[in-house]
Amino acid sequence: MSAIRLSVLFVMILALHVKVLAQTDSTKKRILDNRLSKEVMKTISRKPSSDSSINVKSEAPFLPYEGKIIRHIVINHIGFERTMYDSSHRFKSEVTRIANTLHSTTRESVIRDNLFVRENRPLNPYRVADNERYLRDLDFILDSKIIVHRIKGSPDSVDLEIVTRDVFSLGARVSSGGISDYRIGLYDANLFGMGQRVQAGVGFETGRSPVVGLDLFYRKTSIGGTLINVSGGYTQLDNARSLGEENEYAYFIRLERPLVSPYSRLAGGLEVSRNWSRNVFQYPDSTFRKYRYNIEDVWGGYNFSIGNMAKNRDRHFAAIRYYRQHYSQQPSQPGEEFNPIYNDQKFVLGEMTFYNRNFYKTRYIYGFGRTEDVPYGKTITLTTGWSKELGAKRMYAGTSFTRGFVNKNGAFTTIEGGFGTFFTSKKTSDTFYYIGGTHYSKLYESGRVKIRHLVQGGYAQAYNTITRELLTLNDELTGFSPDSLYGKQRISLRVETTVFTKWKLAGFRFAPFLSLENAFLKDIISSKSLGEFYWGTTSGVRIRNENLIFGTIELRAFYFPTAVDGVSHLSFKITTNVRLKYSGRFVNPPSFVRYN
């Protein structure tokens, strides 16, 4: 089928869809017949007419309508197009038929459950932009657009049209550690179109008894429109919050309500898990670490200053968290009784977060042309609390900051840092601080390719470590994870270039990349020597079909001139379902400052 015939067919289907809607809802008919709606539908199609980068503040389209009353909110779904397959006529028709048969379109009630803009309320441009971004963050939605429609004869009122496009939610995961060790998983991220994720996986390994291990997971997004997500699972493959070094079984349940907007009041979460080691590889009893532990983790917070004017996004968020890790059975091997991993841990933390965060919409950061949201603004956290670990009861104090900048030409920079220390009445211990930054260049376009550069660096230092882990180089150099390499001072620098091509194969796009990375690590701060210097280079290609639910496929080669235990000079890795995404969270659970 030619591109022209395909376009005509799509327009006919869309027109039929509009006609049916018009027979059932006069308000929806008027909105869908609007010329602006049709243009927006084209702009978020899977094959957009313009493939150039965008760089605009997320609230900009809604500012002219600030304060107007939202009369109606109409939901419009755009289904699968048939241009996603680049092959013969017969292949395209057959694959499209199968995809349409297997896929369940997201139900309108699910979209409404994930809305926090309301009818009969004044339009807040920033809140509407937050909701558009939140919908786009759902893993079963490819893209979303909120359109404001003026109402003839009612200059003080508007209608909102929520336009969403699904991804094909069925997917599979395959990973392998060799010909005798591999895992296979199947999942549906939008079962029956109800915002439910169901996945099941099995792991096979010849040295394992039983040979097959099972992994089950379920998640429901926004239960009853509360924006509370619930998830739970059972695993025999270490896919829960595993702590120990043996193969672990676990079952767990999690509840989470994120702070979806600075105009929301509450956020929090709960996790309960039961975990135990299982000797599936038949190690001798003298070497196998047999243990059993439980985790209870609960937190909640309240957002202040939400009554500010729409343009004032300064907020104060107060939160408290309780965490308990309890071992009902510990390993019997000598020395493990002093290992923090296999000991009880408990802490209570309170945190105050001061933030002002907004977003730009752009493309070609991690995605291959889809809309991406880049945060900018500031976040400052002040944390204090109490902890008990290895029998030591200590107070804790920490602080962190993040500052993001976006240039109108499309470049953006993030600077962050943090400091944390434990203390008693006599001394401080396990003190760490770090500072780092990330800079993405503007998007350069040359012929049929787009190029973006990344520069990333950081410095960290540790003092008087007792129970906390020292600084490591694990993934400070990408793919560099030595078995035992620790220090008290670290410097790292990374430069990477990614080339986004227009070449497609069955809807998959390709982005080759090359990076150069280096790091210093010292085990004694007072030493005048520079410490150990490590450097490496990695290159490969990322492959992704933005219409499908699973993440990026990454083929990568590593080269490290200095080989250490656990790291080879030259290695290769294929990773499926890589999740590359800019974090859009306004706040996080109270926690100790992270440095590794």
C-alpha cells in the first residue's frame, strides 16, 4: 500500500470515528470537528510531519486561558496507524491486523482516573501542563496533548480536550548470561485497557535446582481515581528489594501516591516484603548464607503553599519516613554477624523540601522523536532523623540541592550536590559529600541525522566511615563494576555523543553513540598522590520503537585499558528494556544522601 493510499485510509477511519462520536455526544462532536483538533492529532501521530526538535515551556499553550472556567472535559483516543510497519503490503496488513486484535485501547475511565484538572473550576495553566505531562509519563501512553477550545458566546468559559495515543502494550523480555543461563518474560502493560500491568517471567539455568525460577508482578495505576498506584508480586529470581548475596525468594506489596503537581496536597507510600535465601545452586551448607528478613517501609508528606497564585510555584513539602529491616534468621558463617547487609536496620527520617520546578517540552534526549519533559528550577532538601544499625544508635543530618537550567536554544544543565553525616554526642561518623553536574548540548541537525552531546562530571569525598559503604566506581565509568574497589575520594568525568538517525527497520529507529570516561579514586584522603586513575571508552547503538511498550534495546562494547577483578579489558553487552528517562518527580521519600 502506497503512502498516499495509507494516508487516505487513515483519514477515512478518523472521519468515521468522528462521525460515530458525533452521534452520541454533541459536545464531543463540536470539539472533534474543530480544525485545531485535527491539526493536533496530526502533530502527535506516529509519523509526525515535522521531526525537528521542539523547545517550549509546558504551560505556554494554556496561559491565554488562565482563569476561564472549564465547562467540559472530553477524552479522545487516537488508535494505531498502519505506517508503523516498513515492509511489504502483505506484511503490513497482517501485522497490523494482529496488533489491532491483541491490543486493548485504554478506556476513557482510566484516563479520567488519571486527571487532576476538574470541570467547573478555573483553568490553571501550570496545573493543566502538569496533567498533560503526567499522562505522558504513564507507561501505556505514547503521547498526550491537552487542547483548550473557546466556546462561542461564552468568553469566560472553555472546554478541554484530552488527546492520548496508546503504545502497543504487549511485550517480552529476554536476557542471557550464557547459553545455559537465560530469562524470558511476557507482559501486558495495559490489560483490558484498564491501566493494569501484568507480567510473568521464568529463568532457566542448568546449575539451578529447580532448573526453572518464576517471577510474577501486578500493578494498577490510580485506583478509583485516587492517583494511588498499587503493585505486588512474587519472585524466585531476586526481582524484589534483595539485600543479600544469595538467590532470594520474596513476595511484596507496594502502595504509592506521587506528588503529581505542586497544587496537590498529599504524597506517600508503603512497602511490605518478606524475603529469604534459597539454596537453588546446591552450595555446601558451610558456604551457603541462609537468612530470612522482612522489610517495612512507610512514608507520607504534606505540600504547603498550594494556595499561591498560579504563577507562584514556590512550595514547601514536609515528610516523614519509617523504615525497618529485620532479620529473623542471619547467616551462620563467621564474620557475617558484623556485615551491615545481614543485620537489622531501623531509621526514622523527617525532611523538608523547598522546590520550584517547571518543565520544558523537547525531543531527542533519550527518546527517538517522542515528546520529552525536561525539568528546570530548584530543589533543596533538609533531612534529620535517627537510625539504628549494628547496634549503634545515631542521629543523622543531611542536605541536598538540585538546580536546573534550560537554554532557549535547547541546551540544558543540571547541577546537584549533597552532604550527610551521622553523629552522637561525642563525634560524627560516616560523613559524605558530593557535587556534580550534567550538561546536554542543543540538538544539532546535519542532513538526515541529529546529534546531541553530553558532558557529566562529579566529585565525592568520605570521612570516618564505620557502617556505610565507601565510595565505589561502580558505573561511574559505564559498565565498570569491579568486585572490590573502594576509596574515600572520587573524581569522574564523562563525555558522550549520540547520533539519532532517520533510518528505520520495521518501525525501529537507531542511535549510535560513543563515550569517553575517566575517574580517579583514592583510599586515603591525606595522601599527596593522585590515587588510581581509570579510564575507558564505550560505544554501541540504541534501538527503539516508540510505538511499543518495551524500552530501548542497547548494544554496547566496553574497553578498559586497566583490568581489575571483575572487569575485563574488552567486553560486550546486549541489554533489553533499558529505561532512559528524565526524572519528573517533584519530591521523593526522605532518605540519606546518596553518594554511590
